[in-house]
Amino acid sequence: MPQFAANLSMMYPDLPFLERFEAAAQDGFKAVEYLFPYAFPAQELAARLKAHGLQQVLFNTPSGGSDSASFTQAWEGGSRGTASVPGREAEFRTGFAQALVYAEALNCPRIHAMVGLRAAGASPEDADTTLVKNLQWAAAEAAKAGRDVLIEPINTRSVPGFHLNRQDHAHRIVEAVGASNVKVQMDLFHCQIVEGDLSAKIAQYLPTGRVGHFQIAEVPHRHEPGTGEVNWQHIFQVIDKVSAECSWDGWIGCEYNPADASAGGTSRGLAWARPYL
């Protein structure tokens, strides 16, 4: 049966961030993910996880910057990662090193290395070369701590200009890196918008061993499953079947904006998840 992690950056928007851990646990989640931990002391986040019996299964590298203040400024200023951006290699390494510190404190096995927007004047080949070199460095650093490094294809509607958009491109990058701890973060929301054919894509890529994590959101409006065009019951059955065949035991992050953002709206919108929690 699929294992679901609540994405606390998007779910429970009516609550302050630190109160969302308890809300997720009360709804039956056993794991959480979110975009960034850097605005909070690692010890505070670790205490929330422990208090509510939750696992931290994923978070992102900073989208740019060199310290906690500039990490926030970079995201708010539109930066969406540095891993593929020529000339920002030092920035990527600084952010990744900070992510490793948090991963250690939170016992988090996976770090999403944000690929970023393609730099003005950079060719696709330049961006790929920079991305592969950065990931090779990151893979070696992460391996020392037993962490996986993930890259995520993102659709061009949600983030115009993002360098990585397709599953096949992401898998070519992972193969070029050549490290067993570098994998693809397969977000089915983005995949449906760019490529569709979700069942076939899951069956194609999950058995490769190069898919480290799934994320979901309904299409087209990024709300909870059951509010749009995807047959999620079928998709979850496909993930279950293929997972059993290839012994995949990862997590599915619920990275969606609840259709009802009012108090208690996230919990009321979890009817789709009740059979699995």
C-alpha cells in the first residue's frame, strides 16, 4: 500500500508552520516533507518530528543564497535553484552543505537539489554539463552521510524557464552522473502536464532503481486528488503493483494546495487518503 507524506509547506495553510506537524500526525500521516527548513533551528524541527512520531523524508536545497537570510531572499526573488546554472557553483555547494547539516539533524534520507532556471545565455548543453558536475560533487558529499540526492523535472507552466522538464531528461542526467545515490523525484503533477501517460511512465521508470520519491497533486489546479482529471485510485494501484514487483519502498509526497484553505480544510479534504492512512 502506498506510503504518503504530508507536505507541510502547502497543506494546513490555516496553521502556523510549526503547528502543522501535529495536525499531520493527527490526520494519520507518519511522514512529512516540505520545501525548506532553513528558517527554523534544526533542533526545533527535530523536536516536532519526535513529539509527533513523524519521519522527515524530503526537503529541498536552498534555491540560492549563502545563509539563512539570503536563502529566503533568493526564493522570494524568484530563484529556483542553482545546480544547473554556470557561475553559481560555489553558491550551490554552500547551500548543499547547509542541507546536509539539516538532513543529519532531522535524520532525513533525501535532499532535493533544485536544478534552477536556465541561465540567460547558457545553452541546454552548458546547463546539463554544470548540472552533472554539481551533482557528482553533491553525490560524493551526500554519500559520506548516507543521503540520496534527487532532481525533479518541473512543468513549464508552473515554473517557466526551468531547465529540467521531462522524465527522460532527468534520467539521462542521473545516468551521466553515475552515482547510485542520485535519483529522480517523480512528481506526477508535473509529469501529467508535460507528458501524461502516467501509468506507462511509472512502469517504465520505477523498476530502474533511479526513482527516489514520488509527489502528487491533482491536475490542473494542484489541489488534492479527486478534484480534477487524474484517476488516482488507478495510479496508486499501479504504484503498488510495480513497487511490489521491483521492491521499491519509498514515499509519495502530497505536494498540493488544499481546495479548501480555511480552518480544518486540509483535514476535511483527506477523504481520498483515508484508505491509505
